[in-house]
Amino acid sequence: MRLHPVAADGLIAAALTTVAVLLGTEAVAQGWPALDPLAWTLVALLNLPLALRTRAPVTVCLAVHACWSVYVTLGYWPVVGSFGPMLAVYTVASLCSTRTAAAGAALLAGVWIYAGVVSDAEAMASVVGQAVGFPLVLWRFGYVARRTGELTRQLRAEQADRARREVAEERVRIARELHDVVAHHIAVINVQAGLARFVFHSDARTARGALDTIEGASGEALAELRRMLGLLRADGVQGADGAPAPGLGQLDEMVTRVRSGGVSVELRVTGAPRPLPPGVQLCVYRVVQEALTNVLKHAPGANATVELAYRAGEVTVSVTDDGRGEGGRAGDREDGREGDRFGDRKRDRHGDWQGDRHGDRQGDRHGDRHGDRWQGVDSDTIPERGGHGLIGMRERAKLYGGTIVVGPRSEGGFGVRLTLPTPVQTARRGDALRE
């Protein structure tokens, strides 16, 4: 149980008063006059005000020094009344500025020397030495206490600020997760609802299948929302209810769900599959989910390919589409300017990132990648004003030390390619499996 500061100061003042009273009873034995009621009153006035020393340090210091001066002037033993002024000077040094503390120390030294002069002390040199040494020691201890308090408050402020930043980062992470989950499943539900409405009277079986897909997608969305809103664990990989986060094992289910939305998706896996950290699996899953959601929303009917490649020391996943869906027909204009189609699709599919609407300028901006023949940008050059999905993919890649390329492809369509490093031990196990 921690005492209130005023209560603690009160106990200290009571303790000093008790010590002064016990010491005062020895005044006659030390060759000084016995303390009378006036002296005992002054002793009380010297110590009891210390109960308020932290609330009014300067006032208390002046008051106890004034009482001590009166006590010394009346010829009583100075040592009995010295404890209160010394504690008062220490308090001023620990709570006030250096200049104020120096004034308090000088006041103590002056009264101490005055007491030596009034009492006709034989060893005046010793009195002067005490008058210089005691205030300096008290000032030094008070200064150290003040600096320690300042550093403690600064540390607490920094810890509070760091905690606020961590909370903000966690909120951003949860918002990104919510965006990925809601955008993907709502896109599937929207497409299937439109299909069910279109064939409701003409093809009951297809309508029923669309409703089944809606039911499954909405159930998965609710499950994931429940997992995230159940207070994500600090590692961000497992929900509070113990349910594992999505990983590479759920890619087949995602592809099946997107196929039911009218997009032909092919899943390819190259290399020897090996265990990956849950965080890496979640990153890959979310990037694929976002990319397929964009295809589903903006290029329904297009042909998409998801390729997962296990390589030495890294894992790569790419999501590409041929741009032949309904959302990609903007490029089939009479003037044949393919850059217009890519510019429009890039702006529409990734929020308010305003891509250049001309093919030649678009190519200059993003470069030409041979081999995969993509036109894209790496994760460090994606504009901050991009849509939430684009920013989310970039941040996920950075979080796990990977790179991401996003942009239109030279042969048509759009592509996303994510490369993540894998732990050395995991890569070695993969190499051993291949051997």
C-alpha cells in the first residue's frame, strides 16, 4: 500500500519532532539551558510545518529558518532545531530550480554561522566548515533527486507515447485485415447476388448455387471478423479464440470461391512445398485475396492465374489476369491505345492512385520487366495516395522484408507479384526435400 505524499510528509515531520524532543532533553547535559515551554513551542514550529514541504517548499523553508533564527537568538541549543531547516533545504533542491536551491543552501549556511557566533563557539573554523559542507551535500542530493524525477517522468511519457503508437499501429493492422476480409467476401456476394437475380426465374439450379455461394462466403466473412474482433493476439497470427489465421492451405478454397464468381482461376504450385511461418503464410494469403478481389470486381470474366513458387530462401506468389473480362474492355477501342485501358484499370482498381492514361507515359513511369514482361512498380515506389488495398499489400510485404510488384503487363492484363524471404532453416529443409 502506497502512502499519500502528504501523509508521508506528515509522518516524516512527526518523526523529526520526536527526535528533536528527545535531543532537547539532553540540552542540560551538553551544557545548554533547559528547554522551557517557549523553546518547546519553537521546536514544534521548526518541524511540524515540514508536513507541507512538498506543496510549498520555499515557504516552508523560509518559515523554519525564521523559527530557527529566533530559537538560536534566545540562547537555546542550536543542534536541536537544525534537522528541520536541513530537510527543508533538501526539499527545495529536489523540487525547485538550481537558483532557488542555491539561495536555500546559502540561507542555511548563514543561519548556521549565525548560531556559531551567538553561542560563542570556540571552534569557529569547524562551524564554518559545517556551514559550507552540509548545505552543499544537501543541495547535491536534492539535485540528484530532482534529475531522477525528471528522467522518470520523461521515461513514463515516452512509454505512454510508445503505447499510443503501438495502439495506433494495431488499429491500422486490424483495419487492413478488415478491408481484406470484407472486400473479398462482399465482392463474391455481390457478383453471386447479381447472378441469382438474373437467372432467378429461368435457371433455378444456377440461382440456388449462387445462393449457396453467398451463404458460404458470408459465413466465412463472419468467422474471420469474429476472429479479428476477438482481440488479435500480439503476434497477429492467431485469434483470441484459438482459431488459426488463414494460410496457404486455404488458397484452394479461395480459388474455388472466386471461380464461382465468374472468374476462371488456375492455381499452380512450383517447387517443393515446405512449412512456412504463419505470418508469412498470412501475408501471402492476404495479397492473393486482394489481387483476386480486384479481378473479381473490375474484370469479371477474365482468366486469372495464381502461381506459388517455392525457391531457395524465398517464396514467390504471382497473380495475373489477361484483362479480357468486362472491366478490361476499355482498351478495345478503335484507336487501340492499350495504355488507356491500363491507366483506367489501374486508377479504378486501386482507389485514387491516378495512373497516366497514355500507354507510352505509363511505360516510362513503371518500366518494362523482361522475363515475366510485367510493367509494374516495386513496393518502395507505390504512391502513398493509392487505394487501401494497394497500400495494404505494400505494407504487408515490408513487414516481412519482402518486395512486391504491382502494375499492368505488357502482353495485357494486370499482375501482382510478391516475394518474401523465408528462414534459412526452412529453406534448407526445402532443399533437402527436393534432393
